Amino acid sequence: MINIDIGATAISILTLFGIYSLMSISLNLEYGVAGLPNFGKALFISIGAYTAGITYTRLLPLLAGAEAIHPCGPTMGGALQLRSEIMASQPIAGFINFALTLVFAAVIADAVGFAVSYVTLRLKEEWFLALVLLVGGETVRILVRGADDFICSHNGISGVAQPFFFVADPRSRALLFMLLSLALALLAYLCSQRLYHSPFGRMLKGLRENEEVTRGLGKNISLARAQIMAVGSLMAAIGGVLFALNTGFVNTNDFVVNLTLDVWVMVVLGGIGNNRGALLGALLIAIMDRFAQIGAIVLNMGGSEIEFNYVRFIAFGLILLWMLRYRPSGLLPESRLTTDAHDVVRRVIGASK
Amino acid sequence: MTPLLELKNLRKDFGGLRAVDDVSLTVPEGAIVGLIGPNGSGKSTLINLIAGSTDPSAGQVRFAGQDISDLPSNEVFKMGIARGYQEPALYFKMTVLDNVLLPVKDQRGERPWFAPWRRFWQHEESAHAEAAVQALEQVQLLQHYDTLASDLSGGQMKLLEIARCLMGKPKLLLLDEPTAGVAPKLAYEIFQQIARLRDDFGITLLIVEHRLEILFDFADYVYVMHLGKLLAQGGVDEIAQDAIVREVYFGE
């Protein structure tokens, strides 16, 4: 038997929960609230991850006053060592680099999300967006993989480090990063809750239910959709930055369609249109993910022939099918109300009685 | 005086089908104008053309002196033309109150950068809620403000659609069979409500309707369409007596 470190497992699950939450909340805003089937989640997550890959190998040395070393090929070892020295000795440079990474990732993802949706959503069918993003995400991934110097093509880029790298004790370091990812997830949750319970959220719900009528009631629906895509893409890209920081490594193979589908499972499982449901879905998937990994190791050590990672795919597929068949609204159904106008009306009625 | 709405030689082709053929009509301000004709005569298409849901193949739609032929439906709504649909097209998964608050124009809280900060729009939202109370009271739906639109009866849905239009403060209201699928007694009530919209708010109405006995009680002027063309027009008495209309409509 192997020993499972409960504390470390809990920290890694909660870190993953924070990262997944950013992704699931962003998809919930886009699909759950506004009805936009974003099948390109992996693209926007990868934008965050690639941005981190580039800033940590090119920008970080500049911030620390050193000369960047090419991170690919034979000079990789040197680049990695330089990164470790800077991150360990100059935490301020590390934090500035982290903050700038978030800003760059947000701006790039925002621009891509807005541009893609503004063009494709002018067409009648929103499922056109789904196809464009599905194909676009995969195309970008293959192009990036082929671009040699960008992120070291198919080898992937090493050298991404989480901002608490300078903390010597690995347990505290992991704990701090967990808190960071949970804090960002909380921020995303609060932001999307407020958007949901606002006139903007009401318009998006209207858009989801009847596009034609919503346009007929004076709303610029192409603009509204592009706006929510920009918000969602921003959150997904920040999730992508954390994803890369958590792994310490960016590889194009991580951003295949499977990742998009994982995020979809979270939202469908938790409850379409419910931000708390998105959190619940992210938590359940984070737990299952980690236990699937542990299960794979246990089976492997026991000499089993079963490749447990495939069992994970089968399990996720079954969850998706079962939910869609028996509980299409998810574990937590959507809230009925939008703004607090209902309270105002209740007061007015109460006063007149 | 220029009429509020003026259609000039309007035409709409769907492939080989000419759904609306060279229709010219005017709707004066403050009038209740009826539009009748057998099924497939092009009435609904005409409503769609005015509302901007579809663009004309030829001709012009002029509203308050401006050419609005090619404006998209959201711009048309902002100019002051609201519409109802033949099948109730409500937000069925939203409450009655949310249904009427959504069409309010220029809401600050609809801009994503203001939306998360309630203090930027709460005041405005409360004012809209109070306006919504008035609109819902007008159609006797106030006590149902918290109900999902899907739980309303057919007649209530029609009334909610009218209240929803009202929140956009329209000058012209286009109604496509406002009493379709409604019991006769309630149908008459709906028309009384519609007449009050004109009397209380000065809203001009263009109404497509099959229940001629009710329409003729309320309309000032009636246009008759047949196979995409205008067949006849005139005051209620005139149209009721018109031999051709009777033949087309009642098969007499």
C-alpha cells in the first residue's frame, strides 16, 4: 500500500478547485446565463497559460535586471536555473511578473473573446460560435505547437513558477498558492453573482430564452454577447494562468478538447445558470480528478493492467449523460429572480394594502 | 399633418412568393387601426416589416416622418414602435416583473461595467419597479408579479405582453391577434384595455385581428389585405358592408 498524505491531498484538491472554479464560473456566465455555447474554453484557458509561459521566461529576467536565456533546447537548463534564482531571491520581481501576467492574459483573452463573438454572433445561430471556437481552439493549439521558439513547440515550456516560490517550506508554499487560487475564484464568483442579479444579467437571461424578442425589445444583442464573452474569456484566461503556475509547465497537449469538455461537465453537473452550482461542479470534478490520479497510481503499483486515466474519461462521460437525461437543470437549479426590484414591488403592494 | 406611420409601396418577396405586394397605407396619430384579411394574406409579414424584424424588398416604411425601412428591430423599438406577437413570446422562465422590466430603455445597470456595482443603478431600478407596478396594475397582473410567465393563463400572457410593450413607452403599438386563443369574454376585456392605452397614454395602435365583431367595436379605420395586396379600406361601417370583403372573408 501507499501512504496518502491527507493534508497535501486536501491542499492540492482545493487549489485545483479554485482553478476549476474560474473556468466553470466563466462558462456558466457564457452558457448558463447568456446561452452561448462556448466550445472553445480550452482556447481561452490556453491563452492564459501561454502568456504565463512567455512572461516567466522572457519578462521575469528583465524585471530582475538579468538577461533572458532562451528557454528551449540546450539552453533550457540555464533558463530554469536563472528562473529559480530570481524567484527565490527577488520575490518582488516575482509578484510584479505575476500581476503583469494576469493583466496581459486578461487583455489578450478579452480582445480575442470580444472579436470572435462580435463577428460570429452576428449570424443567426449561436451554435456557429460553438463550431468556430471548437475548431479555432484546436487550430491555434496546432499552430502554437508548430511555432518553434514561441513555447518550445511540442516539448512544452518549463520555468513557470508560482509567486510563493521563495517560501522554503513546500507545505506552506502550497498552502499560500491554494489561498491565492481560492481568493481569485471567490472574486470571480462574487463578480458573476453581481452580474447575474443585475439588469445586465436580466438582459442576458432574456437573450438566452428568446433572441428575436430581446432584439425586438430594443437590446443590442451582438454587443451584449460580445461583452459577456469578454468577461468570460477574462476569467478563463486567469484560470489558465493559475493552471500553468500550478503545473509549473505549459504544454499544448493540455489544451485539447478534453479540457473544454471537463469544464462543461462541471457546469452541467453543478447546475446550468447557477454560480453556486458551477462552484459545486468544480469541487466535485477536482475531487474526482485527484482520486482518479491516486487510483491510477494504486492500481499501477498493484500491477494492474487497467489504465485508470481512461476510466476517468468514461466516468465523466457517464456523468454528463446521466445528468442530461435525469437532471438537466443540474444539482443546484437556477435562481428565479434577478434584481431586488421584486422587493420594491412587494413593499409597494404592502404599503397600498 | 404627417401621419405617424406611413407605408409606401411596400413589397416583400420570400423566394418566389410575394408575401406583401405594393402596400401603401397610413396610420394617423392617436388612431386605432385594424388590419384584417384571411390567413396567408400577408398581415403578419407586414407587421414584421414595420417592426424591423425583416427588411422590405422594395418600398418604404416611414415613422414620424423618418425612413425606418432598413433599421434593425432594436432601433425601431427605441424609436417608439413596440409589438406583440401572434404566439405569446414572453420570457417564460422569468417572473412577470422581470418580463416587464427588461424592455426599459437605456438602463444603466445593463452596461457590464456598471452592473456589478448596485449603487450605480439601484435608484434607477427602483423607479423602474414603480413604473412596472403601474403597468401591471393597468392589465390587472400586479398580484402575479412574482409568478413565472409560463404559469399564467393564455389571456394573462396576452395582457403581460401588452404591459411589457408599455414599459418601452411606445408611440405606436403593433398587435398581432391580441385575442388569439382567448375566451370571448376576456377577448372583449383585452380590447377595452387596448382602448385605454390610446385614451390614457395617447398610444396609436395597429391591430391585426380575426374577431371582427370585437375589432369593429373599437377600430377607427380598417384595412383589408388579400393575397399580399390591399383589397379595401375605410371606416368600420363601410368595411362591414363591403361586398368584396364579405366574399373574401366570409365566403358569402
